[in-house]
Amino acid sequence: MENLAYVNGEFMELRQAKISIEDRGFQFGDGIYEVIKLYQGRLFKLEEHLERLLTSATSINLNLDYTVNELKELCQEVLSCNRTNPRSKSGSLYLQVTRGEAPRSHSYHDGIETTLIAYLLPAKSISNQLREKGVSVITIPDKRWGYCNIKTINLLPNILGKQQAKKAGVYEAVFVDDNKVTEGTSSNIFIVKNGMILTHPANENILGGITRQVVLKLARNRFKVKEKPFTACDLYQAEEVFITSTTKEVLGVTKVDDKEINGGQIGRVTTKLHKDYKEYIAKFKKN
């Protein structure tokens, strides 16, 4: 079974793939990334992910000398080189770009050659039992920098938050900034309040998820929807809560901190949206 990684123009076995210890991504977290889900060997919302990658590159003045079409070709080449690997059918493609290798210094020269890597991640499945039961989350202070809309590899607050959730025995940690709920460590969050779906606007305080975009589009076909900040109190008192991401899709939340949501049951809106999302994916697989 092939398990090949792409590193700066070359394919090699993943376990043999290496970058310089002076790579700025390794030393400073100076880089960006995307995770793109595969359904039956097809990359879901590939163009949207690649456009966001290019936007992230521009935002941090990283010279990514590729077009969307060139990146598409590279992604397909990674899949082709790993055609016997089950990950190429139902896993995810990880794509990362760093500013490149240079002697350690906080400042950098414009002529540095970027480091581009790509490889396949295994599928992450969520059991039907967990989907039916829902998950528990905790809230934590949002101490991240002011540009959370950039998908940077510098994820230390997210890592610490996710580890805090793990130690608490819950699924996810949700950031709260000045009493406003922003997002999860690796997800966007929605609530239902007075029959209306609310989620934080896609500004510099959150990463505007690709799955979030799809869910908002689907939700507007059925429900009242508003992109509006909401408070921790709103979260505790919500009729329903759910989170979204590339790998989680639409996942119901039945407990926040010590507060039960909807009597500890997945709600009607969450159930319908997850069904709509699965149908959306089914159509994608057929096309």
C-alpha cells in the first residue's frame, strides 16, 4: 500500500519525509494549512479550500507562487500516487505551506523559497451512537491573536484548549471572548434561540469554516438564520447547540459545562440539518 507524501516537488514514503530544522514553520509556526475531506476518492469543496489557502497566504505576506488550478493538479497527483491507499478514498488531504528554510531570525528575507507539503490523513469516523447521543463541551477563555480568520499552523491555544477538553472528559472546548462565544478549538458553533439559528459572523474573530458555509446555505432553505454574536448565557439557555467542521460535519451538543441542552437530547433542527448535509454529500458523490 502506498503512503507517499509530497515535499517540495518530490514524492517519498511518509515515514521518510523530512524538512530542515531551520524551516520557519518548524521554528516559528510561520505557515498555513488546509484539511480537505475525501468522499469516495473525491476532494470535497476543493476549490473553496484552495482559495482560502491563497487568502491565508496573502494575509501573512507568504509568497505562494501557485494558482488554484496548479494546486488542484498537485492535489490530484497526491491522490494518484496513493491510489491503493484507503486514505485516498475516505480520508483527508493535508496541505501545508510554510515561509521556508532560513537562518533563525524573527524577520525574514523576501526571497525565501516556501516549503510545500501534502499527504493523506486517515478517515475520522463518528459513531452513530455518538451522533444520536450528542457530545459535551466546555467553555474556555479565548486568548488567541486577533486574526483567527487566517488558517495558520500556529495553533497553540487550540491545542491547549483541546487538551483541556480531553482531560475534562468532553468532546470539544468552545472559546469565549469578553462573554461572546466565538468558535470551538476545531469547529464552528451554532445555537438555536427562539427558533432562529445563530452563529458568530465570519470576521477576524473566527475561522470561516467551509462546512460552516455549506450548513448556512442549507439552513437558510428551512430555517431563520442570523450571523450574529451570542453570549455564554445564550449558549447555556439555547434550545439546541451544534458544531460543524470538515470531519465532524454536523454534530449535536447536549451539554455545555454543567448545563444540559434540550434535556440532554439532540434537537429537531440539528437532526434535520445533519440529514440535509448527508443528502448534500450524497449528491456530491454522484456528480
